[in-house]
Amino acid sequence: MTETIAPESGLSFEFTDEQKMFREVMRDVANRDFSKAYCREVEERKESPWDLWEKVTGAGLTAIGVPEAYGGQGGGIIEEMILAEELSRTMAGLLWIWGVTSFAGSRAVGMFGSEEQKQRMLPRIADGEMIWSISLTEPGGGTDVLGAMRTTADRVDGGWVVNGAKIWSTMAHVADRLLLVARSDSDSERPSGGITVFLCDAKADGITATTIPKMGMRSIGSCEVQFDNVFIPDEDVLGEPHKGWSMLIESLNAERILVAADCCGALTGVLEDMVEYAGERTAFGKPLGQLQAVQHMIARTKIGLETARLHTYKAAWLHSTGRPAGVESTMAKVVASEECVEGADRGIQILGGYGYATEFDMQRYWRDMRLYRIAPISNEMGLNFIGETLGLPRSF
Ligand SMILES: Cc1cc2nc3c(=O)[nH]c(=O)nc-3n(C[C@H](O)[C@H](O)[C@H](O)COP(=O)(O)OP(=O)(O)OC[C@H]3O[C@@H](n4cnc5c(N)ncnc54)[C@H](O)[C@@H]3O)c2cc1C
């Protein structure tokens, strides 16, 4: 698979033929394996949806983004963006069952892992044999994540001993590995110094993961995780000890682009459902879609979707060419999450009472996408960052 969104021929958002074909394949996969009705039923389950994971791995999705040399199908941020957009049209937030392993596993290990770690882990990720979780946020706060970080990693013979607590680690209770971030040097002058990232065995002695009841993506548990004298061998340190923060920063843009793509896909699902309902439902002897107030809500949602797509595609394109994409990825994440939540909210309005009913998908889109105004970086923090890049004084 190629990495480019278009040939170097001036301004263009044309995908390559291969990428267009890949999009069609992903659309078919969504329609075949992840119908809206199936996802609606899966989302509200109390237990982990192993059948959903089997469908994700069975469709080869965990191999996308893993280099062919390590048993994957290759592809970069553009292919991952296409996958995220197509699948979240029906899956909405359930897409993250793929996203978390893709981001924490294949991307982190692929970008920063040693040759030994790549050989040990990437083929298993591609084959769907390894579930990952990210353990970064702590109970003391996610926005000021460095200021709040209390989890420590102390050097011992042959490795490290970790103590502390993380919160919201999605899928940690079923994961094989945690991408775990801990403070390994408390004497560091800067908060971003002395941070080490571990590819931690999620089943190691001393780890307890407890799910937190939540509003959306309910069957994909997000966990509070306790670390009580957890030993991690040296071979599971990612990159250099104490220099983990710069690695994380480098991978943040990709995460924001994928979240934005998830929002674009979900908003496509929202738009489809509102148009369909407005065509079928009648009031005062005519279809709802003939009422100008309703038409405007739908048109506004279409504009929001295209705006979000432009931002997302541009950020992905910049990222794929190796150019700086920090501002663009952040703008894409902010715009796409705001548009998606607003679109789903309009959708609920158009569906009236049925918009509030769990037998329809509109409320699922709204509940799932509401998260992305908060995570992985809150939109307020995203705006702080964009303001700072305009030369304004740092506000935090
Ligand atoms: C369902 C779910 C899944 C998650 N999955 C994961 C995961 O897998 N792994 C993981 O590590 N984390 C995960 N997170 C955590 C997520 O990244 C954090 O919730 C997010 O970073 C916000 O942190 P917080 O919740 O502690 O809010 P806080 O940091 O306490 O912020 C609260 C509010 O204050 C605002 N605020 C704070 N500081 C500023 C400022 N300087 N300027 C303006 N406003 C500010 C914020 O924008 C926010 O509105 C998940 C969270 C949820 C809810």
C-alpha cells in the first residue's frame, strides 16, 4: 500500500486507485460484518464483545498498518484514516476496539520498538493475537497529565518495578499488553523528563483492572488499573528509559487524525439516518424533509461533515508526507468532534421521540462521539495549543 493521498501535482485531494479500492473494501466490510443493528446490540452489552473482536481480526483489520515484513498488510496513516472513516459509519465508538491496538500496539512498537520487540510483537498483532490498551491518564487528571503523574518506575536488577494507578485505560481488563507511561526519574528538572514507556504484560502479577460504568461504547470497558509492585523486564522498555515523553508527543498527531476520522465516519452514519428518516416520516401531510427547518438541520450537518473531512484529510496528507502536522491534526480533532456531536444532536431532534429511543442509532452516535470532545485531549486544551502557536502567551 502507498502512503500518499495524491501524486505531487499541486492541490488535490484525489486518493490513489489503490486507496479508492481499499475504501470500497472497507465499506463492504462495514456493511457485511458491522451492520448498525449489530453494533447497536453489541454496544449495550455488559460483557466484552469477543465476537466483535473476532470479526475485526477475521477481516484482517489488525494487519493494516503493520509492515509486510512483520506479517502485516502495510499501509500508513492514509489507509488507517480510510479504515477508521468507513467502519465508524456503522461502528461509531466501537471502532476503538481496533483503534487502541492499532495505535498502542502496531504504531508505537512499529515506530519506536527495537528490532527484537518488532519481531516478537508485530506478527502477533497482525494476526489478531494481541489486544493492547493505553495506560497514560491518572486519577489526578488527564489534561495536566504530566503534573498529575504519580505512577513510578524504579530501577531493579534486570528491569523495573512499577507502583501507582491509572484511569480510563480502555480494554485494559482484557488486554495482553499495556502501553504504560510512568515516572522513572523524579529528580528530572522538567515534568516531561524522566518519563519511561513500557510494553507491559497486562497479566503480570500486581496488576488489577476494574471497569468503570460509562455513557457510551459501553461493552468496551474502560478501566481503573492498579499497579502494585509490578515487575517489568528491561526487554519491555520502549525506546530509551527516561525519554519516553518525546516519543509519545511524536505519536499524538496520528491519534488525533484517527479520532477525527472516527468522527467523520460516525457523522456520515448520522447524516444517512437523518436523511432516511426525514424522507419517511410525515407531519402535516408531508415528509419531514420537506419542512425547511428540518432541511436546514440536515444541510448544516452535511456542511459540518465536509468541513471535518477537509481538516482530517489535510492533516493526514501532511502527516503522510512527513511534514509538521501538529496544528492541523489538533484542528481536525477539534472540528470533527464538535461537528459530529452537533450533527448527532440535530439527528436526535429530527427523529423526535425516536431519537431518544435505544432501538435507533442516533442516541448511540451522540453518546459515543461525546467522548471525543474530552479525549484523548480535551478540545479546550486543543484550543490552548492552537492559540499558543499563533504567538499568544501560554495559557496553562
Ligand atoms: C471513555 C474514556 C476512554 C478513555 N480512554 C483512555 C485510554 O484508553 N487511555 C488513557 O490513558 N486515557 C483514556 N481516557 C482519558 C482521557 O484521555 C482523559 O479523560 C482526558 O485527557 C481528560 O482528562 P480528565 O478526564 O482528567 O479531565 P481534566 O484534566 O480533569 O479536565 C476537566 C476539564 O477541565 C478542562 N481543563 C483542564 N485544564 C485546562 C486548561 N489549561 N485550559 C482549559 N481547560 C482546561 C478540560 O478541558 C476539561 O473540560 C479516556 C477517557 C474516557 C472518558
